[in-house]
Amino acid sequence: TLELGCGTGRLLVPLARAGVAITGVDLSRPMLDRAHARAVRLPRVRRPGIVRADIRALPFAARRFGAVMAPYGLLQSLVNDRDLDATLSEVRRLLPKGGLLGVDLVPDLETWSEYTGQVSLRGRGLSGSIVTLVESVRQDRRRRLTIFDEEFVERRGSTTTRHRFSLTFRTLPFDEMLARLRDAGFRIEATAGTYRGARWTPESDVWLVRARRS
């Protein structure tokens, strides 16, 4: 199994611990460093593969994996058709005929209200510091983009450190995403609107797709 956008190993490490033979890829070296640190705590025979790579051009041989997973909004982080097509083409290349693709999408990002400077989280860090997440949301409706501007403020005694970054997602209607998967050479096997497998509706909290390489 291959996980696209494995990040710090939030899914990768528990799946490996459960006995799944899995490899994760991500482009962020700091996030992969965290994943490595978590993975080395596992028995050697359970440790996942961790590879720094661009999901639009993956460094693996054809038909290498029996399954590929694109969790929580990963395909929506591809903000133009060219990048989405390139990624789906790579996934198809890595799967044998009948190979499994699992997709998890965030519904209707483009309906989110815009706001500025909202405190989304506040708590204590592992070192006892006070951590606050201040978030702003912008919409580029012409391009179907939702931009999250994030600022983590960490206070330790009289010292304050700020970390800023942005996340951009593109929303395609569910039917359009299914059509893109079909055009890329996948057969839609099932959809769901919850992680327990309930039927998908436009009001579903999540959009899940299980597809097979044609």
C-alpha cells in the first residue's frame, strides 16, 4: 500500500503498527522527519517505508503497489487540472489492473465563510508552553480555491514565537471528481458519506471514494 501525503505519519504509523505493509510519501522534509521519529519506535519488521517525493512524479516502478490511498483532502491540495491529472496518471501507473484507490475528500470547502484572525485552538504544548492557533479563511471563488492562513503562537515565559503558513484547497463537485477519476482510468466501486460507510448525499460530512484501476 502507498499513502500519498503521509505527513507526520498520522495514518501511516498506526497502519504499519497494525501489520499493513505500507510506504508513505510526502514533499515536506520536516513532516517526514516527524514520521521517521514515530516509525523508529515500531519493531523493525513493522516499520513503514518513508520516501520524500512529489506525488506528481513518483519514484516507483510500475504496478509496484496493490493499493494507493489519498487521505483527507489530499487530491484537493492539487489546485489545477494539470497537477491533478499528473497525480492520477502516476497512481494508475503504480497499480495493477484491479488495484485499489481510496480517496477521502473534504466536502464543500467553497461554502466556508471567510473570517480573519479567529482563535481555533489554545492549549499547552509538550514543553509546557502555551500554544494558540489563529486562523483566517479566504475564498477565490473564480478558481474554486479556499485558502487557510494559519499562525501558531507559542509563548514560553517572556518569549513568543510565531509560525505562519498557508494551506490552499480546490473544491470540485463530487460528480466532477468522480468523472475525473473515470477519465484517468478508474472504475468507481463505491462511495460513502461517513467513515462507517453510510450512503453519500450532498450534505455528507465526508466524501469517500473506493475505485479500481480499469
